[in-house]
Amino acid sequence: MASWVVATKDQIAAQFGDEVVVLGFQTGSYYGLGGVGVTIWNLLQEPRTVAEIRDRLCAEYDVAPEQCEQDLLSFLRQLAQKDLIQVLAQPPL
């Protein structure tokens, strides 16, 4: 939860209505985001800790912190596997 996460520079994202489509340059794959995924993606545009993102989501949505944490970690793992985010042990300089 103390790890820092941020969207990589090797992607491009576009908003279409209530959804965001992200194209990863490294993998050539695209990822469609809707609902809470759009909120998370917007938060990932600046480096933040996973705990900070969890806390922002819990404040905005009616979700238990434990459930939010599990779902958030799963979602971030998917984005990391597609090389759409960077996971850092410490804040970027």
C-alpha cells in the first residue's frame, strides 16, 4: 500500500463519453476503462501511493476499505502487466 504508482509515458489515452481507452505502445494492446476504472486512471496521471488512491476511492464511493483495497490491487496488477503503469518503491524525484 506504500508503493507509488503512476501512468507510464509509453501510452496514450482518450476519453469517449464515460469511458477511457488506453493504448500501450510497448505491448500494442488497448484497455477499455469505465466507471471506477476511469477515476483510478485519472488519479494515476500523477504519482500517488496505492493507499492514497484507496482512500480517495473510499471517500468517493460507498465501499468498505478492505474490499476497495483488494479490488484496487487487482486492477493495478492488470495495468502493470500491460505496462500501462509504473510501480515505484519510493516517490519519484
